[in-house]
Amino acid sequence: MTISRSVFIKRYRMQIELAACMDWISQPAVSPPSLEWLAWHPKLVHQHATVKWESFRQEMDGNVFPSLANREGCRQLMREISLKSNFVPEATWLACSSESLGRDKGVGTIQGLRAGPVHGAIQNIGVVAAWRGRGVGKELIRRALRGFYLTGCRRVTLEVTTHNFRAIELYESVGFRAIETVYKYSFFGG
């Protein structure tokens, strides 16, 4: 017998004013030489989706957003995001590593949407477990914020589950601040 329950997941909506971090987002990249940073291209949709799935499938967000825990769900989500009229290619990046048997493997992804005339919204930041704590997430954010700025955005928001302490610490370290608490309805099967 399967027991299911619905719950509300507490999340923070965080925001950064780009004027406050211009020095940082204008700096050149500082990352391991084994990483390659790929700007958005439609041919990369599958790689973004694979990294998204590998990053979230065993995390709490995979329960909150079931599409993140499913390989095909991530492909569909990535296709949908990239086809939206408010998609911001300049704020969408893929980090790849050549450390895996001499071939490039995606290790981090970020996507951006425009939420208003001067307002950007980060959709997902995913870094595979083996690459967390090595600066990949921070560099993805820097590149996305720079892309938002270059397209006229002056403020950027994102949402994060309140129990994702490492992510919150990262976001606060670059200047994001919690501006609102929101609740996401989720359905868990047992």
C-alpha cells in the first residue's frame, strides 16, 4: 500500500541588486583549468538537462519538483525554459570538465528568464555532487548575473528551499538577500 501526503515546502525568494556587485561580476573567471564554460546554444539543451538531473535527482528539490528527479522531466523542463519568449540566453551557462576520461562532461548548469523590464530570474543552478564546493556554482552565478546585466536587468531573484543551507550560504556570499518567504505545494508518495 502506498501512502501519499501533500505538504507545503518553505522557500526563500532571494534578490540581488546588480549595481551592488558590479565589481565582482565584471572580473575575469577564476576556475580550474580543467573547466570549460559554454555559453547557451540550443544544441546544448540535452547536456543542460543531464546536468540538471544529475544535480537534483537525489536532493530535496527532486521531491519538491518531481521533474528534477526524472531524466525525461529534466529534458522537457530544459526545452520549455529555452523556448520561452522571456528566456535569457546570456544568463544561461554550462560548465564542463575534461577530467572524465579525457572527454567533456557537464558538471554545472544555470538558466535565466526575464521576469520584468529590468528584473531577471535564475531558474535553476545545478552542480553535480562531485564538483560542489569547488567554485562552480559561484562562477555560474557570476556569469549569469553578468548576462542579465548586459541585457538590461538591474535586479535578479531566485528561490531556494529553506533547508538547502549550502546553497543559501553561497547566494548570500555573492550578495543575494532573502526578501520573501514563499510556500511551494508538493505531493509526496510513500
